[in-house]
Amino acid sequence: MASLTKGAFFEKVVESGFGGERFANFNHPDTDITIDGIAYQIKATDSVAYVESVADHIPLIATSEVAEKTGVIDGGMTDFQLTETIDLALGGTVIDVSDTILDSATTGLGAVGIVAIIRGTHGAWSAYRKGETALGALGVGAKTTGVSTARSTVTLAELAFRGTKLAVRQTRRIVSRDPSS
């Protein structure tokens, strides 16, 4: 789940930074985004070998450290930044905080799961009512639940990343005003 979320979040980061448009289907074959009419694959990894396994004819956007080592396009974030952001969104913490804050984050993630399950159940029921077999409807429900969970988690990761950036900026401002530093 974390790797899927990390990849989806990085795609959003690239889309935001470069413009372009991600494909509607999350599992689009070979490429992830079109920028100025060119389709690119996006890799959220620290593995040079993983990036080098992509077919030579497919343009690639990767994390900063891999881009530096391979010469592909830099997506604007390191793998470490992505991992920390996703871990924070999935209930981990960047800073050691009290149990109350951690419990709040965990409760929020639980609510994401509940909403995703409700959406999946509704999707399965709708598919069944439209004539889908019980097994087919179950597949629709499972896919809807998975996609809903991934999208919500990406949104939470994006919020956590933006909040972390804001906290760092605020801390730098405070430190720069402190005459003892």
C-alpha cells in the first residue's frame, strides 16, 4: 500500500510541477503522464537498476537522486522525502509527538478506510443491480475500495507534505529572528 501510494503521490507532484496530464487509468501501460504531447513514465524510487529496466524509447522522470545518477529528468523530490511524506500520512511521524496526535492521525486513516469500504460496497451493489455476476460485482467493489483508499491516502500525503514544508519555513523564520543563533 505504501509503495502504491508513494508512486501515485509522486505522479501528482510531477503533474503539479511540470504541468501535463496523468492518464485516467492508474495502470496505464508503459507511461504515466503526457507533458506537451510526450508520454513519460514516472518512477518513485532510489534504485538506479529499476530505472534502467525501463525500455530505452520511453522518456523517464524519476526522483532527484536517481535522476542525478542516470541523467533522466528530475521529478523534484528525493525518494527519502517521498517515503517520509507517505509514512507520515500513513500514521508514522517525522517528529516524536504525543500519543494524542498519533491517535488522531490513526483515527483519520481509519475513517479513510471506512469511507473506502462504503464506496466499494456501493459500487459492488450497483454493479450487481445492473446485471453483473456476484463475483464480478465483488471485483468492482474491491477495485473501488482500493482506488478510493489510494486516492484518499495520496491526498493525506500531499497535505502532510505541505504541512511539513510550512513548519520548516516557520521554524527557519523563527531561528533567523533569534539573536542568540
